[in-house]
Amino acid sequence: MSLKPRPNPDALGHRKLFGVLGPSTNTVVQPDFDDMRVYGVTNHYSRIVVEDAQAISDETFMAGTLEISNNTLDAVRGVLTCNPDYLVMGMSAVTFYGGARGAEQWRENIEAEAGLQLCTGSQSLIEAFNAYGGVKKIAVISPYYPSANRQVANFMSDYGIETVRDICLRCPSWTSIAQVSTEILREKLKELDGDDVDALVQVGTNLSMTRLAAAAETYLGKPVIAINTATYWNALRQNEIDDRVVGFGRLLEEF
């Protein structure tokens, strides 16, 4: 699908228009990305329509995420009508599947349909590790089930990153992910931390952790990376937008 050239800059998004793709059940990505938005960049959310999966199990979690993946191109076609400059994926699970090569192929399929570059959460984490430097061993928290966490660990291993330990919250529905409290997440971070890991990582874009991760960096003394922060940071930097944003941790403040 070819995009129409804009004769003049967009009034509000005169630097960049981001087309954001996220599941229709996700209530966290849109406000998170808007909180991190900088002057002259606007976010245009296109919902990947999916039912709110209930009574999720290890098997049905994987099937449910693949349903979201299969419906992504419809959301892409919808957001292209506003003529965005760049796409940002607001769902992380499927961007880890199949290791580094599987993730690359998935991204390339979307980019071929859209005729635009796509920023994914999985690749954004790798870029974040490179920015911090020295990250070789991580601990991961997710709302996922073990089958999906294994996919995350497999992807990381392709980049030489060892997942020392992980926590699966096993949320019972898509919308319940957004209902996990800060208090629970704070306790889980304590469980994950240790001298044997270089960074703590949160995946699952409907889990609200951008501000907690930023705060945890200050008292744990190591990178604590929320997937939404890494993704939006990477989207900005890939578009040569170097603005610093305070309140979301070192990624947006320093790199």
C-alpha cells in the first residue's frame, strides 16, 4: 500500500507520526506511549481486534497470542490511512517467537505490507542492552505462561544474553494483565534481583511498569527495563529524535 506524500508538515506531528499497533484488549500501551511522547511527535493507535481471552492456560496463551499476530495486518491497513511515518508494535510476545530469525521474519512481513519500518519490543530490548552496556545476564518478569517465557529466553540466547531466572504471573485473561498492582510487581522485582544478574527486564505490554521500573533502577542500582519504555525510546532514537524525557529511567534520560 503506497502512502500519499504530504505537501505540508502535520500540524501537531510535524516531526513524526507514529502508527501504534496494539491489541484491542490492551489499556496500558496507549497511555504509556502518550506519557513518553515528545513535542512534534504524535501517536496514532490502531487496535488489533481480539476477544478478551479467559481462563488462559500454557497452551491457550500461545494460541491467543498467535491470533493477535494473525490479526495484526488488519490494524496495519487501518493506521496507514492516516499516512504515518513509522510503525511501533505495542504487543511484545509474538516479537520473541522463533528466536532472532523468527522475530526478524515477523517484522519484515509487517514492513513489507506497510512499506514502513516497524519498531518491535524484542529488538528494542537488545538496543537497550547495548545502550546500557555490559548486560549479559538478565532476570525477566512477564504476565505470560511458561511456554512464552521460554520463547523470550530463546530469543535472548541468540544475542548472547542469558536468562538466569524468570517469573510468569500467569494472568487469567488479557485485560487482567493491566490489573496487576504496583505492590505485587515491586515484590516480584525483589524476588528476581540478585548479584548474578546485570539487569531486570519486564515484558508484556499490558503490564504497567514504566514508572516502577524507573524507580527501581534508583534503589537496585542496575538497569530495570520496562518493555514499553524500551520500545518507545527505540522508536524515537531510530527516527533520530534525541529528546530526553524525565521520569522513565535512564534509557530516556541518558541515552
